[in-house]
Amino acid sequence: MEIANSNVIALTATLLVRLIAGPACDRFGPRWTFAGCLIVGAIPTFLAGTIQTAAGLYTIRFFIGILGGSFVPCQVWTTGFFDKKIVGTANSLTAGLGNAGGGITYFLMPAIYTSLVTNNHLSKNVAWRVSFVVPGIVIVSVALALLLLCQDTPTGKWADRHQAAENNLRQHGLDGAVVEVPGSLTSDMDAKKSGAESPQGEILDEEKKLDNTRGTFGAHEAPLGEQQMLDTARGEVVQKPSFGEAMKVMLSASTFVTAACYFCTFGAELSINSVLGNYYLKNFPKLGLQGSGNWAAMFGLMNVVFRPLGGILSDYVYRRTKTVWAKKIFLHSYSIMMGVFLIIVGVTDSHHRPTLVGLISGGVAFFLEGANGFNYSLVPHVHPHANGIVSGFTGAMGNFGGIIFAIIFRYNGTNYAKTFWIIGVITIAINLAVCWIRPIPKGQIGGR
């Protein structure tokens, strides 16, 4: 019971952090947000071995849940480096490896524990506590590598992203601010275009002199008109979010689609991961604790293959059709097929191991994890000027789905099969309910 409660607490913490991390990415940049999540989450990881009570377990799981929020800046950061024709592949590869970490943990942590007991002759009580030092060291190392070895964007610092876009516009012969600044600055630029004297002229000339030292945003061959180029740049470059703008983006129908789909797919993945070992042990007692854990790990490890496949296919259909609707149609198709396989698992409740493992690690995993890849291939198209907010809200709803489905599993006790088909029905119903919503808000220029 304590472990089940701690799982819900950890998911809740990750949900909250993802909601915060999204706007933080748009404000401070994904690299710094990413490193911050890792460093803050590493502290409770080091302290995990010190807990003695159920209250301590709940507390430590809550703060370790911060690490789950690092998924959002990871996806936002990757999105910033790749064109929308291949962003699904890039996002799904990074996310797939991240999700596979859950499967690797099934193997790695018991191996570390066993090594400490066998080779270092620690007691079992001490060994499991000491084992948490290893992931803590890895997390800190990765955070330092992000800060010391990486850059914010392809064109340099996060704070200079607007200047890089304006540089590209000037190389097309167009003077314009990517960020509309009310007052004299915008007025002076308009006056300059009309031939009037402007106190900002000297500043604009200096900006042009610096163009050769800055990166270029976008391709020079884009066959667009001047106003369309300016509007597209304003729609694509991430802006600092205000509270009102953030709420408007989160309440958008197009954002709700990605959030609803992720609620079903990633939510199901989280909840299934937490009970799958017990489900296998219930149906196949001869497997034992280690054997059931190993088979359960297969479900998470398939993210290395199935999630990237979803992203690759998403990019392929987008390039062939040149419409975002193609990504959306495949996202719903995969999600509905996932629901079908969940219903099959629940109805059959097979006690034939190859059948049950095949249905879960083959059928369910293929469509569930592929749909996750499709989802974060679609996210960069929805309000690209607020990609962090969309990514954070979508990711948070995935955790919310994990909480809801975990509660359903909990109240159904050991009747795991029943919960499987319930989740399947919910998934199909939600996807049918939102499949008609357009993937990009009407009138939006960016993201196409």
C-alpha cells in the first residue's frame, strides 16, 4: 500500500514540475531548465537511502519526481535544433531512450544491489541504500555536461534567438522586429521604412554590421513575401510567456488534443509499468520476483525501437502529404489500436506466457509507444511560439493519466486484467472525441 501511494505521489510531483518547466523553457531556455531539474532531482536521489518511515518514503518520492519533469526541456531543446520535417524522429529518439531508462532500471538497480552484497559484503539493508548513490552520480554528471559542453540553440545563446531571426530577415532585405515592442521602437522602425528620420537608425545599422557574426535562422530560399516572412518568424520564434498568454495556449483546443492523447498513451504506460511485474507474477508464479521483473522490463525497453518508429513514420507521412493532418490521423489511429490491444489483454487474461507477453510487449507496446512518438512529432506544430508551454502541458497530462489509471489499478486490486480493458475503453473513447479538432489553430501561420 505504501509503495502504491508513493508511486502516485511521485507522479503528482512530476506533473507539477512539468507544468512549471514548460513556461520556464520559454523564459530561460530549455538547457538551463533541463540542468536545473537534474541537479535539484539528484539531491533526493542521494538521500533516498536515508529513509526509515512511510512518511520519509512519500517525501523522497515526491522530490525524486522532479527528475521526471526533465522530459519537457529535453523535448523543447531537441525541437529547437531540428526542422519540422524531421523533428518527430529527433524527439522520439531522445524520448524513447528516456522511457527505456525505466526498463534499464529494472535490470541495473538489482545488479548494483547484488554486487554490493556479493562483492563488497554489505548487508542487504545497507546495500539497497548505498545503491542509490550510483544514479545520483550519473544524474549530476549529465547535468554538468549539459552546462559545460552544450549550447542553447543552433544560433547561440537563448537570449539572442530573436536577434538571429532578425538577422535572417535582414539577409532577405527585410527590416522588422520579431518581437513586437509597443511604443517608440516599433514606431521608429515604421518611420524608417517610410523614409523619415529615426533615432533608431544608428542602432539598426549597428545590428546589420553584426549580422556576419551571428547565426542564421531558417533557410534563405524560402519563397515567401515580406510580410509573410515576418509573420512566420514571429510565429516560430519562442516568446517570453505572460500568464495570460500561457493560459490561452493551454486552453487551446489544439493543445487539448495532444494533452488528451498523451493522457491515454503515456498515462497507460506509467500505470502499466508500475503493476506489470506483479501481473506476470500473478499469472505465472513460477517466474519468481526476478523473472517477472525481467519480463516486465521488456515493455519499457521496447521504447528504444517503437517510439522512434512512431516519430520516423510521422515525419515520413508529413513529408509525403505536406499536411499536419497526416500526423494527427496516424496519432489517433495508433492510440485507438492501442486501446484495442488493451481490451484484448483484459478480456483474454491469458495464462499462456508467450501469448500474454506478446500481446503486452508486442501489440500494446508497439501502438502505445509509437503513439507517444507521433504525439511529440505533432506538438512542435501547435503554437510554436510557445512550444515550452505546449510541451509542458502535454507532458503533465501524461502524468495525470498515469495517476488516474494507477488509482483504477489500485481499486481493482489484483484483478489487473479488468483494469487493462477499462483503460482500453477510455483510450478509444477519448480519441474518438477529439479526432475532429484541427491540429493547428485556425489562422496560425507558424507550425505548418
